[in-house]
Amino acid sequence: MDTVTKEKRSEMMSGIRSRNTKPELLIRKGLFKLGYRYRINSKIYGKPDIVLKKYNAVIFIHGCFWHGHIGCENFKIPKSNTQFWVEKIEKNRDRDAGVLNYLRASGWRICIIWECAIRGKTQMKNFDKIINRISKWLISKRIWIEITSDTYNKQ
Ligand SMILES: [Zn+2]
């Protein structure tokens, strides 16, 4: 028996939709489709978003603001409380650098995906390309890959 009202159902559906459009989820799904298996919520230092142990690889999906994506249009220090934000983002960047150094020293290969590469409609058109780039990297010997938006690359 269907006890869920129309309103409730559409609420649920939209909830599901918005959860599924989360960048991390899309990347995971895309990799899964290609046959990659991974761990999430791993205990690895720095809490990578996706861990592919078989490939010695970790993937971080970085929000451009919080992680201070320099040169990116999504990273602008607010006009008020400027000093606070500068210091906060600087701290985050330092922490990220520490995590990456540690992971590299521990033999992990690292992929950084900046959110500007996978957010928004234009970016979604390139989604398969991005998944392919990650896939190529995974089976390569390269230690490091960083993926940003096309607009960023044009700058
Ligand atoms: Zn960015």
C-alpha cells in the first residue's frame, strides 16, 4: 500500500536527486561504471574522498573556496572580515599541503579534483572526459594529477 503523499514523495525524490548530484557521488559512480572499486570513509590520514588501494591511489575533491583554489573564480576572499578569511584559508592550505606531503611520503598517488571542474552545467558536459582522465591516471605510473575547470585552465 502506498502511504506516502504526493508532496512527501516529490520531497523524497528531490532529496534523492540533490544527493545524487553531489560531485563526490558522481565521481564515484563514474569510476564504478568503469569497473573501479574503492573505499570511502577510510581511516587514511587526511580522509581522502575516494581510496583505490589496488592502484595505490587516493582522490580528493576540493571545494575551491575552503581549500583556496588560487586563480579560480570560485575562490574570492570576502570583502568583510578579510583578515579572518585570509588566515583561515591559509591554514586550510597549509593543512592540505601537510596531508599531501605525508601521503606522498607514504607511497600514495594523489588526484586532486577541484570542484570547479565538476560543478555546474558546462562542467557536467565534460564529466565523461574527467572520469576518463582519472581512469587513465589510475592505470598509469604518474604520482600526481590535478583536475581543474576549463575556464581555470584558460587563464
Ligand atoms: Zn576552482
